[in-house]
Amino acid sequence: MFEEIFLAPAAAKHRNAPLADLRAGYLLQLKAGGARRTTLRKHANAHLNLVRLLDLRDHDRISQNEIETAARLWANPEGRRFDQEATSKAKQRFISHCADLLHHLGWIEADDAVHPCATELSTYETWLRKERGLSPETVRGYCHAADHFLTRIAARGILIGALSIADIDDIIGDEHRRGVWSRRTLHDYAQRLRAFIAFAEKRKWCRPGLGAGIVAPRYRVDEVLPKGIERNDVERLMDSVCGGRIVDLRDRAILMLFTSYGLRVAEVAGLRLDDFDWDAEMLRVRCPKPGRTQLWPLSQEVGQAILDYFQHGRPTGYGRAVFFTSRAPIRPLDRKALGKIVRDRLATIGVVTGRRGPHALRHAAAQHLMDRGMSMKVIGDFLGHRDPSSTAIYAKVDLAALREAAALELEGLL
């Protein structure tokens, strides 16, 4: 393997160093994942320096602190045989490459800082999933709220068995005073926290009656306007991905799905090759939030964007997912990666404030239908809403009607 990425003298240096076969095996795995020669060389050099700096031997157990110590030694001019110390970015890359190798070999020591309520969280997650039968997204949201709360009380030295309603109020109050969370976020957090505390009471982890004392801040679903992207910004966004690069082909297909169908980010992340029925010109979308599957007519423009990506950009041999990373390691795009693509693309056209994630494009798609005079029923079906009240909020942003009403001459009525 070393002979494939280095010239003969350098390849011999890597081959003659300790743990050569193990290091070469990991490089082969990276190559199979689509890593380029330059990337493989960076990994190999980091691994060689790690082996030498820590004098690694087979089946050694290495902690994260030891990796960081090796990085500091490597970053020094003497360790690197350069005149200047390595940059912070280069040091972090060294740590990442070495940690990846050790994780692959199973030699890295687990972090000693175990969550103080790891057992309780695991029990709660299992109950939500198996007993309540909630969707993975809902389970993730409830567990995230419980984890946030337990981390906060642990930082204050409060045991869950000694928890009081005043402690709960302080935690929620702290988030309100920070001013980062919206009223909707505070409301949802309190609701989820009440569910966890009620579960903890039944398990006798805490004193009874605490859950009933948690009152979520008052919040009306329709008290705020949907936050979307202006239509001209959507058009500029699509114009910005007309290039022929692989990343442009991929991002154009992704953005077309968001702006044309108003799909949720989890729906795009969950698409598979079998979801496209090219003969019938239909698209099957699994909707995790409503918990059902919806069929869409595949428009010519969207279908062509998907085909362009399939034919000229999508890597093959990595599974049935539709969208993948453009750089190694090749892996399917998850929700976080899709969100970053949308935000980065909006930033390139100068949209850097307000809501800039995939959900803003969903709102923009719904608003476009509203501006064209579509009924609430049509818009609700388009968005996959089960409850009509979820769609009613868009009636408040019929700007054309509001402007018409504002233009009325009211002096004669006074």
C-alpha cells in the first residue's frame, strides 16, 4: 500500500516502521472509501509520527490526552523539522487522523467522563421507543431535552434524587435569561422535561409531584409568522448552482427537492434509489414526522436535475442512498450535512441573516403557493399536514391581501 502513495525511499520508511501492516490495512480501507492519494499520504504521515512519538506497540491502549501530547510534540519545529510551529488547523488534523486509526484498531481508551445519569437516559430512551412507540425523531428530541437537563443539574452538583421544583425552575430560567432560545423552544423544552420527570417519578428516581409542578411558558402556535426565504432569493439560489461540477450537480438536485416540493430535511436525507419510479414519473417520500409515505409526481425539471446527478456526480458502490458527500470518506448525507449545504449556498448569494436552513425553503415553497392563490387544503396536502391548523398560519402572510386592505381610504368611516 505504501508503494502506491509514496516514492520508493519514503515508502520504505513507512514499511520498515512498527505496525506497518495495521497502518497499511487502514489506508486500504480509506482508499476503498474514495480517499485520494494526497489524503492517504497525510493520514500515513500522521500515523507514522504517532507510532514514533508514542513508541506504539501492538494492542497498546492510547488515551485522547496522549494523542494530544503527541500532536504538541509533532507541532514543534524540532518535531516537524521545520522552522515554524504547525498551525492550529494542522495540529487538529493530526489529532483527527491519529484518533481515526486508533478507533479503527480498537486501541483508544474510553473517556473517563461518563454521563452521571447514563443508565437513566438509556432506560428512558428504551421506554420511549419500545413502550410508547414514538418515532426516532421524537425519541431523539425527548432524550436531548432530558440529557440537557441532567447535564445542567450535574454541573451544579445536584443529584436527581434530591431534585426540587426550584432547581427545575432555575434551569429553565437560566435558558430564558440567556436569550438564545425562542419562546417556542422554551415551551417545547418544558413540555419534554415534564414528560421525563414524570417518568423518573414512576421509577422512584426523584420525589413525587415534581412533574405536575412544571408549567410550560404560554405559547400560541400561530403567534409568529412563518420564516421563509423571499421568492427572488430562491430564484437567485437556484441560479447559483448551475455549474457542471459534481458538487453543483448534487446541490442543485437537493435544492430542487426543497424548493419544488417543500420537503423536510429528514425526508430528503431518507431518499433511496428505489423511491424514484422513472416509468410512472413518480417520487415516493417517506415522511418521518407524520409517519407515512407520500407520492409526488416527478416534474421534468426536478427529474432532469436528479438524473444529471446520477449520471455525472453520484458515486457508485456505496449503498442505495441518493445523496453522498463529494469528498472522502464517501458516505450518505445526513440532516446536518444537508442543512449546512443550504446555509452555505444561501451565504454565497448574500443571504446571511434570519432563518437559512432547509425548513426556510419549505416555508418559501408554501408561501409561493399562497401568493398564487392556492387554497389552504391544497397547501396542506402539498406540505403533508394532517392537521389543517398547521396550514392556517400561512393565511396571516397573504401579503397581497394585506396591502390591498391597507390601501383602503378609511377617512369617510371616521
